[in-house]
Amino acid sequence: MMKWAAFGAFALVLGCGDSGDTPEPEETAAPADTSPPEPSVCETLGLTAADLQVGEDSAALYAVASDFTVPTTDGDWNFAENWSGCETYLFIQDEPSQTSGWSTGIWERDVEELFERLPLNTRIFFVSDEDTGAEIEANLEMIQEAVTDVLGDMDTSTAAWWSERVHYITLRSILLEGWLGSVMMSPGWGVGIDRFQRIRYIGSYADYNRYDSNYGWFAPNLSMAANEAVYYNFEAERQTAMDAVDATVVEVFTGERVSGSVSVEAALPDADTMAGFDTLEIDLYMGCEGEGEYGYCPAWDYMAYLYLCDADDPDTCTTEVGRWITTYHREGRWVYDVSPYLPLLEEGGTRTFKFETTGPYELTLDLRLSTQGKETKPEEITYLYSGGTFNSTYNSNYEEMTVDIPADASKVTLATVISGHGMAEPGNCAEFCNTTHHFWVNGTEFERDFEEAGSADDCMQQVAEGTVPNQYGTWWYGRSGWCPGKEVPTVTADITDSVTLGEAATFYYQGYYNGADYTGSATIRMRSWLVIER
């Protein structure tokens, strides 16, 4: 068993016992207690505390969790009384519905790995789905013994920290009061409460290392629940960052159902106002029809695009300004920077946007325009190269281009959006192979590659960066420039030193597999731009 390192300093003050022989002192005034108060959980972890909200009378996904009390092996535990404002909560059953049919119970292994991966601001509640008191007691004893063994291998302060944050509920899951018992019954996946005090579900426990040919799927791993808590922290930190920015929010989609493609008009600020912004972000939420994720949520990782339609011809919508890969059967929200495309919106006013994906999804999409004091901002943009069918003739489609560089440019960047698709041989390309993309600017080479493609867990490692966790598919694997349940980023490279201001620059592109033309047939979806900043 591994030894755990301490994460912080926790002092234990021990009192001195009375020997019985010491004479009673004369009455004197008790000295004032000048010791500093114990830091709160939030202060200890350096997290911002949120106020407790009045909960909703609802068990729906994203509803504000109302107060509840659960019986535990240490007595009744009340949510409101223990609210710290920065913790997350996971309620894990011994027989969650998404793990039914497997011979090894979810509580029977992976306890150590669970604690290795859990964020420190998590509380865990183990609760049994069994229907008799004896079975509940036996299963609680099993998981409590396993947790005790793991905590016994930690240093004293870390073990003390976790021992206060692990709870064992003594009542059958579906008999718990209020909304908690309701979600334990349906969908029965286990439930979380995030740092916004919202009700969330625990998704798939499937482990990429546990494929079982008898089941045709991957056996569960208890520690996958930790992904949910990691993601809750990401969401909270993202919201804190968003709240710190005085952004102008332009509503594009406001709950429209999208299956295929849908176009809408959006009102941008006028041109003078647009000229003052140096940052553009897209805030996208793709929700499922019906009762949250156990209603209808599309099962596959499909492409999703946001297009800006031509100002003079709103029926022509070919300029891609946003790209995502949908989740396997879960909802998701993504906020990411697409500032290189600001020049496309410089005229302001009413513009038409088109969103396209296999659906259906209920879509909310905002543009966030802000001024963040950057040294430069994008003012001109020129399209360079697209992708296409990745095969032996792919590179023959590209010729050298010449673009004039303004004399008054302060910064020149190359902006690219690249994702590889297909499962062709050789290499299981282009989804799971490392394709390399080479851009020459006046002879200087700039390269993008995807070494993570084909790894077992790269997309799972990106949960802390926004990958929707615990999807109901093979979401963990590293891909060529993308992950299911995440945006495909616009990546920029500073090429200012490779051009001469006021003169023409030459550009050239080639894409390779193992340093040569690809001999199979896959797909590279690429957009590349030259961006002038001032």
C-alpha cells in the first residue's frame, strides 16, 4: 500500500488531564483566549465560499438541492448545518443502475484509487440499495473496512481530513427523504451536489482498462466517481473567471431544439462598440430532451459547428467560428476563446448564425464580448487552408500562398482548428493516430501534432480542463485534436518574427503521418487563418 503525503498543516491541541493531587488555585480571572480561530474548509483550501440557497421542491437535474437529513453510522447528518460553501457531495450506491449485471460489486475494489483522485473539497456518502437491514449493514461494514484500510495508509493529517468527510448512510437509498430518495430510485445512477448547490448525476463508471469480451463492454471502477467532483471544481472556477469579466453578452440561441441545422439572427453591438472589444468567447450549452440525461440524450460523439452567415447573403453560412464534439449521452457546457474571429464581426448589427449537429439538443449559445486590456487585438483576418480527405494525394491539393502584411501590424498570428477523424489503416487514422501539420511562413516551419492520439486516458485527464466526465461511450481515449464532450480549440501561433511588416509573406501547408504522405483514407477537418493584430 502506498503512503500518502500531507496536503496541509492541521494542528491537534491536546489538553492535560487532572492528576487529582494538585491543590486548587485561588480564583483568578481566566485568561482571554487569544488563539486564532480554526480556519474554515474553504480558507484551508483557498476556495471561495458560497452562501446556502433556499432549495427547490424538485429532484430535477440542475435544481437547487433543498435541505435534507440522512441517518449515518455517526448519527444524523444535516446538509444545511454542514454547508461550507465550497464542498461538493457524491452519493454512491452499492448497486447503481448503470453497473447492474457485473459480477464484481462497485464497492468491492478501487477504494484506494478513489481517494487518490478525489479533490479535497469532496464529501462522500456511501448508501446501500439493498432492501433488508442485515444486507445494508453487511455492505456498509464492507465499504467502511475498505475505507479504514486506505485511511490507515495515509499520514495522520490527511487521514483525519478524509475521516470527517466520509459518511455511511444506514437507511436504504430509495427510502431517503425528499428529492434524494427520488433520484436514488430514478435514474438510480448515484447523485452529486456541485458547488452551485445543484443536483447532478453520477455518470458511467466504465473503466477503459477493464474491457470484458463476455459483456462486450468495460467493467465499472468506483474511482470514476471522482471525475464528477473534478468537473464540479472546473465549473466553479470557470464561473468565477467569467464573473470577473464585464462582458457584453449576445444571445444567439435561447433553448432552440437543434437536430440537423438551425439558423437564427442575433443583434450585435454597433461597429463603434465592436471596435472596443479585444476578446470573443462562445458559451454553449447542449441540453438533452426530456428528464435530463435519462430523457433523450444522443448516444454518439458527433461533430457540432457554429457558422457565421454572410452579411450580404444570410443564406450562405460557410464561415466556421465554433466547433465541438458532442458527448456520449450526457449534457454539456463549454466556454472558450475564439478571439481571432473578432474581425469577422467588426461591422456589428444584426447577423445570422447557423448551428449544425446531429441531434436533437436543446441549445443555449451566447457570444461574450469583452475588453480585457490585451496589448493587441485582432483587426484583420485572411483565410488560408482547409483540410480534406487525408490520403496519398492530400498534400497535392496545397499550393504556396502570398499574403500582404500591413506595415502597421503589431502582431501577426496563425490561427488553426484541426481535428482528425476516421479509423483507417495504417495507424487507426485519423481519429487515433498522430497526424502532424506543417505550416511554413517565409520558410520558417510551424508544426501542430497530436501525440495524445491513441492514448488510453488523455481525454479523461482533460476533465479538469472541461471534458464532460463519465460519458456512456469510449470517451477516455486521446484523439487527434479533440475529445468527446469538449470544444475543438482555436490554437494560435505568433509568427510576427517570421514576416516583414509592409511586405508580402509566403505560406505553405502539408499534413503527414509518420513524416510522410498518408497511404490510407481518413479525414482532416481543418480551418486556418492569418490574423493581423494592432
